[in-house]
Amino acid sequence: MATQHPDNAAPPYWDSLSRPFIGAYQEMGEAVACFKDLGVSEFMWDWEGKHADAAVIDRLFSEHYEYFAKHQLGRDKFLTFRLPNIWEEKGYSLLQAMTVILTSEDFARDLKYQNRPLFEVILPMTERADQLMHMHKLFEKLAQFKSSQFTPDQAANNDYLELIPLVESVESQQAVAKLLDNYVELHKKHFGKVPGYIRPFLARSDPALVSGLLATVIANKLALSRVYEFADKSGIPVYPMSGVGSLPFRGGLTPATVDDYLREYPGMRTVSIQSSFRYDHPIDEVKRAVKRLETELPATKPIIINSSDQKRLTSIGKQSTNFYQDTLSGIAADLKPIFAAVPRRRDRRQHIGLLAYGRSMDGQDLPRAITFTAGFYSIGIPPELIGLGRSLNALEPVDLELVKRHYRNLVADTEKAGRFLNKDNLNSLAKHNDAWALIKTDIEAIEATLNLELGPRTQVEEAHKSLSSDVLLARSNPGELKDLIEEMAGLRGSLG
């Protein structure tokens, strides 16, 4: 599933003006390019925290009629709306999104298409089953009202949506089976039947931002196991989804790491192909990688973790979260000017005023995950390393082996992130803020525990290190900072 996550360093291949920023009105053409050029099956149309083109279906059908006559939306290709979460942000665009779903069904019917083009939606930050049911009921009422009052002479609109719960926090992911159980119970009570299938969507970036790398990977693993345990118990088919970016902190999926991903997350059925995956690599490599994922993801067999290991991993994850959060709360303020200079790549609403929704920790506002990741990489201190060394060092040998067995790419991910470490910058920051010294402890523990030597190994990585030193010196110069951050993103092949 191609998404609009703005993590690309380079311009998209289809933009003749070579601009890395992608405006809202370019995204319709982007969706077509993903379908036609790259071979993706699904495109996420994002209404959460950003500006979205409500005329997307009209434009797709009108401007690309021949393509969609042969590759029908809702049958051959899929456009999936991510709705705003009205419990976290103002829901001004929710009514608009739901209305587009209904009017698009009318348009498709007039064109003699066989399927309604939009039938699934993603609810971000799902925490409770009643939130899913509230969305069901809102759409049901709107569809029935529209059919009876606005188009009574036409066939009635379908009043049911397939709901995809996007489960984001570490705690919510670990409780995903309970969420699904409650959802099925409420669904059956209201509709008189259970869902035909469920696509639980496991976030990767936001839990990493709040809880750190190790706790997030563990949560993903536990959630994936519990989703399939739920399926075995309920008899309801599940098709888990994962939202991953290119750098290890946000999932580590690139065209070059498909093998690693397939080995790490067997049982995952849909994976996000974000902007960096699509635009920061040669297009032929992207096409081959998409084809492999399309072919091989469905064949992977999930790993069910036994209850004893689940308990131990849960405890390890909690401890790791504590190490990460205790450190981050002491250093986040030092990066505010860096975060502010990270270039934008999409038309997004800002985390201010009535439209605000965001992330915070200990009263400190945090940027979105891509900006957060870009900021730390830009000072040469990859966020993957925060708290990781102390977490591993605190483990008994048997628990360290347990982590390595279930986090198969632990050493590879840490080594990749560690190539962008600037120890000189870390030493400099630690002189003025003791919290940074905790990360020095992490580095030492990682190198000893995983038998690694962290730091640049190639000329490109040495250049990245040199620029990260310049970033630290340029913190009071926003213009210079932005240019440096842009250049470093190109070197590492992803913004954040």
C-alpha cells in the first residue's frame, strides 16, 4: 500500500520540476503513478492531520477513464481513506470524507463499474472498540439519510464500511486481541453478524517515537502473534497491516531490505510503501521490490509466541521504554531548533490551534515521527540507539537470546543506524546536558553486547558525519540548518 508519508529525501521521479515537496493537488497523479508505474495494489488517501483533495474519485475517473475502466477501483486497485480521529483532532473533514465515499459510489454506478470504488477506511489511533462502532453508525446514518433525502430515485447507497483499526501505542498493540474481541461483540450486536474479515493495522513510527525502538519491535511481534491467536479462536480471517518507513527507527523497509523484512515479520499481509521507498531509489529497484512484496508477503507464515515468552518480552519492553523515555525527556528540548528546520514534504496541518493533534511526553511537545527521526539523524545521534544499550545490558543472557530470537534483525538494524553516529557531537552535547551522557552509556553497552563498532564506514557516511558537526554549530541559523538537513537526507537516502 503506497502512502503519503513525507519521508522522501529526493524529488519524485514523475515531477518534471524535480521538487521534493508534493502538494495536495499532485497526490491524485501520484496515486495513478503508483498504480501504473510501480505496480502497487492499494493507495492510502490521507485525511488525518493534512489537506486532502475531496474530488479525488471524480478526477481519477475523469482524467484516467481508460485506465480505471480496465483496472477498476474497488476490484483491481484500491483507494483506502485514512479518516481523521475525532477523539484526537477536530473532525471537520470526517463528513466530507464520508460524503465522498457515497457520491463516488453513485459516480461508479453511472459509469457501469461493478464495484463501489471506496469500501474500506482506516481509523487512526484506535484505542477502543466503541470508536470503531461510532464510525460504523455515523456512516450508516449518513448513507441512509443521503439515499432517502438527496437521491431517492436512485439505488440506495451501501451503508456499511469495512473498518481498519490502526493501533498505534505500544500499550494498545499489546491489547489488540481484547480490542478485536470487543469489536466483534459490538459488531454482532448492532449488525447481527460478525465482520467478514479484519485488517488490523500496526503502527511502527509513532510507538517508536514515544517508546523507543526495542519496545516497539516487541509490541509489533506480540500484536502480530495475538492477532492470529484471535483469528484461530474467533474463526474470523485476519490480514494484518504494517506502517513502516525506510530508516530502522521507523521500520527499515527499503527496496534493498525486502528479504530482511520478510524474515522479520512473517504473517504480515499488507505493508506501507512510503515516499522514501518510492523516490529515494532507482525506479527499477522499486518495481522489483514491490513485485516481491506483492508475491511473497501472502505466503509468509505467522509466528505464534508462547505465553511464557510473551510475558518475558512484555517485561523487557516495559524496561526498555523506561530507559528511552527517561533519556528523551531530558534531551528533546535541545533539538527544537533542529526539528523546526526539517523541510516539509506535504501539505500538512500544523500542530497548533483548533486543528492540533500531536505527541507529547512529560509535558513536552514532540514533532511527528519523520521530523523527529530526521532531527536526531541530522545531529549524528540516531534515535534507534537511545536507551537500547542499557536495555540490552540489563538483560540476563537467556533474555538477551530471547530478544535476538524474536528481533531477528536487531544486530543488522543497530549496525545500519550506527553508521550515522557522530561520537564527537555526542561528547559535545554531554558536556552541557547530563542526559546525553546516558546515550554514551548506551553506545558503550551496544558495542560490547552486540560486538559492534558504531560509526561511519564509507565515504558517504563520513561526509554525513562531517555535515552533522556543521548542524550542531548552525543551530541558531535556520536557513543554513535546512540546507544541511536536506543534504544529509540525500546522503542517507531518507529524510526521516
